[in-house]
Amino acid sequence: MATTTATLTLTSADLLGDALSLSQTMSLYQHGTTATGLDEVTLSRHNIPTGTNFDLIPESAALSEDASYVYIINKATNAAHYIIISINSEPIGRLYAGDWLFMPWDCDLTAAANDSSLECEAVGGEQIVEYALFHNGETLATASDS
């Protein structure tokens, strides 16, 4: 199995009275284990037209109740452009030009609206969004599933 490690480092010389420096590292493991790494990654790049609410990562029974992590980056260079990230049509945040996020993601098919898609909406102009979904993988039943 693959070994994937995520590291976040935050530093600032002037945010607090003293210098801020913190770093956290974690390995991405399959659900229910502390030794078996996630074995698949789905990568994609999309042009999102202004005002479009785009299903970036659609819900999937194959991804429910598993360990999954998502990385999203807004590749826009215009500071006035941002994307709104939503789950089940509920906004969770904005990514401005160059901003990114990394978070665990669970495709909850039992949600009231039965929609746990990860969505993004472009504001200010068309924007390029890239994402990576690290997960256990999907078992395809037929060739048309791919």
C-alpha cells in the first residue's frame, strides 16, 4: 500500500506578540487501520464558468464510510476572483486566487437530501480549479463504471 504524508506548516513573525511557528504531519491511512495507506488518488482540473455550481466530487456509494481526503486549489491569479466551496448546497468556505484547502471528506449517502457532493461556484470570472481525492479506491462492477 502507498504511504502518503500530509504536512501543514504555519509561520508568522508578526501575527502575535511572539513569532508563530507550528507544524503538523499525518499519514493518510485506510479506515480502521493505522498501518495501511490509502491506495488511490483521483486528480482533475476544471474550468468553472462564473455563477456555475459545479459538482467537483459527486457522491458515490463506493466512497461512503471510508477514509478520504480532498485537496482543492483555486488557480486563479486575479485577487477579486474566488470560488465558494459547498457540501450538500451548504457553503463551507471561499478559496480566493491561489488559496487551497485540505480536509477529510465523507460521502454521506444517508444525508437528508441524499446529496453529499462537494461543489464549487466561481465568483468574479471563470476560474481553474484543481483537486486531488485520496481514497481507498472504488470497485468497478462493469467496464462502463470507469
